[in-house]
Amino acid sequence: MVNPDRVSLDRTFSALADPTRRALLARLGEAGALSVSELARPIPMSLPAVMKHLDVLSDAGLITRRKTGRTVSCRLSAGPMEEAMEWLAHYQRFWSGSLDRLAALLEQEEAEQR
């Protein structure tokens, strides 16, 4: 049986794996809401290609789109990233412990070299 939480995390991490999508999210994080054309302007690819990236972000729940007349605007939706951060935080204790041991080892080697 597929865990729905895992499907959401898989979509989030898959969407975040692409540098173009991360750049789009960063722009939305700074600007709030942008039209699709404003969002696509600095990206060195065609508008249809950018739209495909926006579809992936939308499917992952990382952005919301709103149509006003002929203009479609996008806004960051951070909920799925919060879920990903909670998942990563669970494993932080392993990183922290390893980094603490590495720091202690380096300090010990430094003290021995004096």
C-alpha cells in the first residue's frame, strides 16, 4: 500500500530536484506573486518549457495559480516544503552527531600537532 504522505514527499523532492524549478520558487519567494510571463522572463527557455516546470510545481502543491482576465499569476505555497523540512529534521540528529564527532576529532588532531 502506498503511503499518501510519502507520495507528497516524493512529489516535493522531485519538483525541488530541478534547478530551474528551484529558481522559479526563489523568485516567487522574493516577489510574492508574479505573472507567468514575468516569472518566465529571466529563464533562458521557451514559455511552453517554463509552463511545464510550473505544472510540476503546481502538481507538487508548491505553487498556486490564479487567473485574472488573461493573466495567470503564481504564488509560492510553502506547505509541502514544511513537510519536507519536518522529514529532514527527523534525520538531523544523525548529521549533528556525525558533525560533532568530526569536530571533536579535528580538535583532538589539532591539539596533538601543537
